[in-house]
Amino acid sequence: MTRPTLTQATGPAHTRILGIGGVRGERVVPNDDLVGPIDSSDEWIRQRTGIVTRRRAGESTDVLDLAEGAARAALENAGLTGADIDAVILSTVTYFHQTPAGAAIVADRIGATPAAAFDISAACAGYCYGIGQADALVRAGTARHVLVIGAEKMSEFVDPTDRTISFLLGDGAGAVVIGPSDTPGIGPTIWGSDGGQAQAIRQTHSWLATRDEGAGWPTLRQEGQSVFKWAVWQMAPVAQKALDAAGVTADDIEAFIPHQANMRIIDQMIKQLKLPESVVVGRDIADTGNTSAASIPLATERLLREGQVPSGALALQIGFGAGLVYAAQVVVLP
């Protein structure tokens, strides 16, 4: 018996980011509003994190509202509509429904039905994970245009008395459209995980404990010193691998856009990578806070909107967080 040979999907050789959009929580929350329950001060938070204010959403705004707003802005920036989207990838850890996926709901809201839609949970690395997946989907011919969204309402995961992470967190969403390109616009993704350090950034307890043991609403905790050392000493080599895989050097980079975790981490990574002073660095954390999966696209959107970097610039981006997981790639900015 002779079996037929299957036809495989094939796509374009290259991809790039075609458009970007971002939405921040509508409330500006200064350090002074948070210092009482943690017995701290504005000065202490600024020195340890670089954060002056953070943006948080109101009670009537949920994480899918933020995701939808960012998605619509990205589509407009790309000159496309929801009907042009073949797949929607939503990265979030603050959509508190196990099923259905939030991506499917967002796809319906923006008119992308019947696009494929799925959520990913990779915390602060989720946006870069999504970029890697979107790039592969387009080049494989599985989709022509992919919408990648990082969206978080971190304020719903906060214990106001926690001194490890609560004062860092903000709310927002960033989104990009990935599509075909005549030239390479997304370098190889360098990614990985270290589940042996899963307790370094964690949810305090499971939802089952909340139900069965009356444990209350779970929140986030982190081992601050462990996370700081891991991010500084182990993520800089990952970023360097992304540069090497893309065939560029630090001197070729025009922007460095790391996860907005902590200003001191960002500064140390710059030193480790020996980035030239000419490189523009995303520092959106100062007045947006740490928005987890949304932080890199929000920082990118800001740099472009404020004219700090031009369209077409080469940017090195790296996300890292709970898992512990990480991902990095070099991209051409839209």
C-alpha cells in the first residue's frame, strides 16, 4: 500500500512587528499611598526599586478590558482590523478563569473570530514567549497575522502589608501584531526555565486551599534577594545569547527593553552587557510600576510614542519572572 505524502504548511521566511499599542491603569498611585501598611517610606521605595508612582485600574476595569484596549491600539497602529488576525495569544497570570481562555473572548470583542486563540502563563516572560510563538506560527504558514497581548491587573493579586513585591505592582496591557516581512524583523528566541527555583516568586497558596481551608484570597510573594541575584547574574548571559543568535553585537543595538522589574536590576544588566551609552533604555517602571507580562510592550510603546527611538530601530528585549522562566530576542521596532 502506498500512502500519500502529506502537504505541510509553509510560510514566509521572515516576520516583524507591524504595530504596537498599550493601555495603562487609569489611577496614578504614588508611593505615599502604599507606605503605611508596609511601614516604609517614599524614599525607601525609590531607592530600592526606582518606582515613583504606579498605574492601577479601577474596580470596574478587568484584565480583559485592558487587553482589548491594547489590542485595538495595536491593530490601529498596524493599519489592520480584527478580521485580519489569524491567531490571538494572551499572556496573563491575572485572568482568574480556568476556562474559557481570555484570548478567545478578546478575539471576539475585536472582531477576530474565528481566529485561533489561547492563553499562556509565563509570568513576566510571557510577552517574549508570545513573540517567539507568533514568529514561528507565521513562518510555518499556520497564520499570517498574530496578535500577541501581555495583560495584567496585578493590583488584584496584592497583599497591601507585604514588603516583598506588593508595592512594585501595576496594571496595564501591551499588544503587538506580528506578520510577514521581506527582511528579518525578529531574531531567534532564547528561552528556558528553572523550576527548581519556583518558590522564589510564588502565589501564597492554591485556589483549592481558598475553597477547602478558608485560606483567603491568594497573593504574590517573592524572595527579593534571590530574585535580584538571579536576574542580574543569569539573565544578562541570556540576553547576550539573544544578541549572538541574531548575529548582532551590543554596539548594533539602539534600544534595550528589559522586563520592568526593578530599576536596580535594569542598571546592573546594562553593566553586565556592556551596553554603549547611546543605547536607549526602557524605564517605564518609574511611573507605571511592574506590570508583569505587559511591562515590555508598554515600555516599548512609550519609547516609540515619545520619540526616544525611531521606527525600524534594533531593540534587545528580555523577560524574566516566576517559574523561574525567561525569554529574550532582538526585534526591529515597528
